[in-house]
Amino acid sequence: MSEDIVLSIYRGDKSGGEEVRYTVPLTPGMVVLDAVHYVQAHEAQDLAVRWNCKAAHCGSCGAEINGRPKLLCKTRLDDYQGQVVHIQPMQTFPIIKDLVSDVSWNYETAKKIPAFQLSQSAPLQMQQFDVDRVQEFHHCIECFLCQDTCHVLRDHDAKDQYFGPRFMVKIAEFEMHPRETGDRVPLLAKQAGLDMCNVTKCCTEVCPQHIRITDNAIIPLKERVADQYWDPLRALFRRKKTTTPTAPDSAPTIRG
Amino acid sequence: MSTQFATLESHTFDVLVIGSGGAGLRAAVQAAVPGVSVGIIGKSLLGKAHTVMAEGGVAASFGNVDRWDGWETHFYDTMRSGHFINDYRIAEIFAHEAPERVLELEEWGAVFDRTPEGKIMQRPFGAHSFRRLAHIGDRTGMELLRTLQYKAISQDIEIFQEVTVTKLLKDAAGRMAGALAYYRSTGEFVLFRTKAIVLATGGWGKIYKVTSNSWESTGDGGALAYRAGAEMMDMEMVQFHPTGMVWPPGVRGLLVTEGVRGEGGFLYNSEGERFMLRYDPERKELSSRDVVARSIYKEVQAGRGTPHGGAWLDITHKGPEFIKRKLPGMYEQYLTLADVDITKEKFEVAPTCHYTMGGVRAEAETCATNIPGLFAAGEVACGLHGANRLGGNSLADLLVYGKRAGEGALAYSQSIAEVPTIDPQEIEAEMERVMAPFSITHGENPFLIHEELQDIMSNHAGIMRSGPDLEEGLAKIQALTERSANMGITGSRVYNPGWHAVFDVQSMLALAALIFRGALARKESRGAHWRTDYPDELPEMGQWNFVQSVDAGIKEVPVPQMPEELARLFERGMAPGVWKSQQEGKEN
């Protein structure tokens, strides 16, 4: 019970910083967020960390633990026995302070997605097997770990060209809803930059909600774009869409 | 005039919503009609509010699976479980409007689980006469919040994230005029001027040590309103959810949805006895929360608790496929945080602080409070739940009354020509107060004061209460409040959790004292309020709500009396829908 664990926590802000080591007494089942709170209460009141529910429901406490994007509240310290635990803020977004990143870009991006539209009023008649597919996307807690790990956003900083995996999931949620009438395929083909994704599945790997982002959201959306823009037969016999889409302005430029 | 005041950022709105959880977002969506400016302030990022923690479902009497259900039965269940100190009119409107508010969410993108006929699925929950809770697995609150979040961003609403309000400001006539706040990320002040405020800041479950509540539930809104002169009602009524996690220590108190029992889980003591058969043979595990929580507590006290002081909850008989489908969050939560596979083994649960039934006294039609221009909705408000809240009623509450508060504030703002004036000196004084902890060196540590507060509340105002214990607790709170005046912090204003905690602690201390005073005044046991020195529910006490305010202290206010046609619903001693179903049974 009296075992200790060493945390090396990034302390700093936009002007720079470095990791600082703290020793924390380990308790059974302790998660990284518990240890960070211990440091906050006993050694560094101003240690900035974002968190809400401590139950992996809210997605506030995303950070990087030994280089891996994770939720602090869901990461057990007994997985790191005998190691120093390095904790850094998410690297894809600008830092505010310590473990807190400025994730406002995500909220701006969310606004660019046209709202949910129905052509009929509730109550809707839908079978469970009709909604199973979209319900997976509703599991998203907006922790932005997928955005953090996406190399298009992280390594190439192409935030002006790609909305990122989180918003592919959001668009898939609307597009695959059995009764939704909006058409976001032109958005995907252009502004949202779906073709920037080259399906390396890193986002799927880090998703704490186990959403199969690449397989179930991104690839089916890519198929929709391909159907609408690149399939000559479908282009001839297209009935559903009222406006004729044009090809995307630019070809994908980034390859992981 | 200080430089700080001269450079103060300021925004003006017709309607300002404080709190960006379910009730706040629903209010903002309602108030944001063309030509009306609406702002919404959240202490966290958008979509992170405590609403995400609601798991089991939203109560609305569609009758999709039990056709006898209807608003009368929902009303009956709500009043009966609230032990009749609820405001009947609030409960009546609520029961009527809940189905419509849930369907609205479906139109905005929420995808509820379905019945075989393709309708919204409804699950059973404690003390609901019928299967009534519309749900999405065990993450209904998140669905509701996310749906409202995306609805809100598609409207013309200005959203302020990670902003803490420190004071509500009134004009010389006593009308709401604005709020002073600061950005948590920079520590810079921001002033909001407004005609009307909707307070939707949630409850104060963080006041207790073992709690299912997220960090935000520190009662800021309740304390802001109380200090501004609002009436606070039923403060003694704190709900302890029967089933929180028990082990390991870091997750103690974390919610285990009532859905586990709703979907067929059984409770056992250490002797393997299904003890709820003894405490409530009729409703068993699905009795009301106050009863189940007290039963688990009594079993532990009698020495029949689990290794870490709780009861066993077992749902393994439903099979892994069913459990993973209906309770995926619970499955994952126990597996990752406690190394327990709930599809294969029983698991430990114990009561955890879950909800504050008391709060700002608000009127049924518009959510207006006693302060002109201040409206309250959701957990911060009071009147719907009485002495015990039914599971699923909080999500329905924030939809029904979020909408009504939005409408109320909108109508009020349109009746006012100009934004009321705020005295600049009051703003300056408040900025000084908020900055004060920086100049206290070697002061009290706000995090440790919070821990002490939680200990006091858990030991003196928990599930089981008594007069002497409450007196002692109140004295301790008063002493702690004195010490808290000396809370000091280090570091800069940039995202400084120590500084933020100072105001959380101040809010919680203010409300803690009100809980003790209410609990001392209510000399009986009713619903969640259990006093060993007054173990019975007393009819004469049932006539009163206890209302507290800065100006008038504590006073008894008569519980509103139901009109004849509503009172008649209770004459048979059974819910109207249940009676109807029995009559049909006889005919066939």
C-alpha cells in the first residue's frame, strides 16, 4: 500500500515549459487523474488539468500519457508499474497551461456542419436494426483524442483542409440516420476534406469509446463521395440528389 | 476607477443563460428567437456538463410498451415518491409536457432505442408504475446533451465556455441586471449586462465525499441566487442514489445506473439474501431510491455488508449479450476501473450522493423566482421532486422546465425597455473580492478545505441524521466558513484550479449551512430525509416546505394544495393507469 509512483507532468504555457517530477502514494485502482489531483491538492494548486466526470463519460481529460493519447480518468496507474509516467497535454492543439489545451478549433469546426434535418415530424418509426449503425457514432464523447492523433492534423497541421475524424463521425451520424434528409456529401468532398484521410486507422486505435471510426464512418463516407463524384453510371442515373455535384477543387495533397 | 474596471470586457444580451447543461441549453434554444440576443455561459467546455452523467433514461409517459401509462400516472408516481411536499402544479405541467419534449429531441437528432414496433423503447425504473424511461443504452444524458448542444450551435446563440460567474448583479430597483464573471483560461474578468437571467447551474452533490457528481456540481448557481436574495426551498432534501461503485477507492461513489436493476438486476447481502424482498415486497429492487438506499445502509449497519461496505448487485442471469447491449457503459466501467466483468460476476454497490432536490424556489408556469428577472430551471430549481426524486425525472425536468424558463425569460425581457443599470462600485468591489486570494500568503488550501467540508457533510448530514449530529455539523460548517475567509492561492490567473476552487468552496459552504438548517427544522423523516430522533413521517410536517433566504432566515411555507380533480387521482390508493389495467383484466 505504501508504494509510490513518479509522475513527470508538463508544466508550462505558450511561452514554454518543461516536465516536473512529483511523487505520489499509490492506492489500489488509482487512475492517472487521481494522481494529478493528489499533486494539485498537496503540491501544486495551480497545476492546470481539465476534467469533469471522472467516469469516461464527458471526454474532458484527454492528454498524452507516455506519448499515447488517453483519458486521464480511464488510465490505470498499475499499467505503468516500475515506470515514470510522463504526462503531456494534447500536442495537436495550442497549449493554454500545463495539461490544458486550447481545443476551440473543434468547436468552430462543429459549426460548419449543417444541422440535423428531418422531412417528417416525430414520433419516428424506426427499427432497432435501422438505428444500430448510427447509434455507434452517438457514443462519441468529444474528447478529441482522435483529432490529436490524426497525422493530417498533428503532423501536417492541415486544420484548414480537414475537419478530422471526430467530425467525420458526426457527419456519418447525420448522413446515416434513416430519416435524415440533409446532404453533406458535397461538404465532405470539399470543405471537410475527407480525401485527406488515408485510412491509417490511428484514430480508431485511440478512441476510448471503441468507435470503429475508420471502418464504420470514414470508409462508408468515402464510398458516398466516390459514388457521387466519380462513378459515371451513377452520375447519369442519379435520382436522389437535386443539384449536380462538381468534382472537388483540388486533389489530396498529403500522404501520411 | 481602477484600470481593471476601465478595460473590463462587457457583453449585453436580452437573455443570459448561466449553465450550459441540459436545462441551460434547452432554455437558450427556446429564448433565441429572431431579434432577441441570447448568451449562454458554461463553467466547462460545451457538452461536458454533468447532464452527461445521467445514464438510465428520460421519463415520459408515452405508453409505448405499457399502454395504460399516461400523464396522470406519471403525475401520481412523482407526487407519491416526493411524499407530497412537491408543488403539484409543477409536477402536473411536467407530467403533461414530458412526452412532447422528448419527441422534440428525436426531431433534433437523438436516436433512442426502439421497440419491436419501431417506437421509442421504454424501460422500467424504480417507483415508476410502468415501463416509462426512454433511453439510449445507458448513456441517455449524453445523448440529450449532445443533441441540445448541436441544436444550440445551429442557432444564433453566443456561447461562452469555461467562464465562472462570481456574482449576480441587480439594479437599484432590485431587478436582475447582469453578472460578473471571469474566463477560466486567462483569469480575465468579463461583465454581462442583461434584462433576464436563466439560472441552470445544476446541483451541489460535490458537497459530499462519496458522490456520483462531477466536479462542477458545486452549487455556484444556488449560492449566487441565495446571496442575491433568492428563496431556497427544501434544502434538507438530498438524494442518495442506492448504487454507486465502492471499490477501488478512486471510483468510490461513481454512479451505477438504476438501469441495472431496471433491466433485471437483483440486490443481495453478504449472506446471499435478496433483502429488498423484506424491505419492500411489492416493488423490491425497483422501490424508490430513498427506500433502496436506506435498505442497503441498514444491511451494512447490521453487519451484512460486502467486503468494502456495500451490497452485491447481480445481473449475470441476463447473459453477456443482453448486458453488453443494454448496459454497455456499466460493462466497460467495471471492466476498466474495477477489473470486474459484470456479465460473469456480481459486483459491490453502496449509496452515493446523487441529486439535490432542494434549490431555488421557482414558479410553475415560467420558472420565475422571487427576484424580478431571475428564472431557474433544472437541478438548481426546486419544487418538482419533493422529498425524493424518481429516476428519469431529472432529464425530463430539464427539458420541460428548460423550455419554460427560456420562454419565461424571453417574455420578461420583452417587457423591459432598457437593460437595467448596474452600480460600477459594486462591480469594482466584486473584482477586488475575487482577486483577494492572490494576496493571502500561507493561507488555507482550498482543496483541503473542500475535503474537510465533504467529511463534515458525510458524517453529519448523510443518509442517517439526528438532531445533535446536525447541530454539531452546523457548528463545524460555521467554523470552517470562518477559516475559509483566509483561503490563499499561488500562481498566476491563467487557468489556475486553486483559484477556481476558492469560489467553488465558498458556494458549497453557503449551501451546506442551508442543508443543516433545513434538516434541523424538518423534525420528521420523509423521503430522503431520515432522522433517527424523529423516525416517522408526520402529517403535520407534510403541510410545510422550509424556505430560507438571506433576508428572512428560515420560514415555513404551506405546501400548495391540489385542486379537487387532481386530489381525486389519489383516492384509490393506486396509480390511475394501474387501476385501469386491473379493470381491463377483470373484464377479460
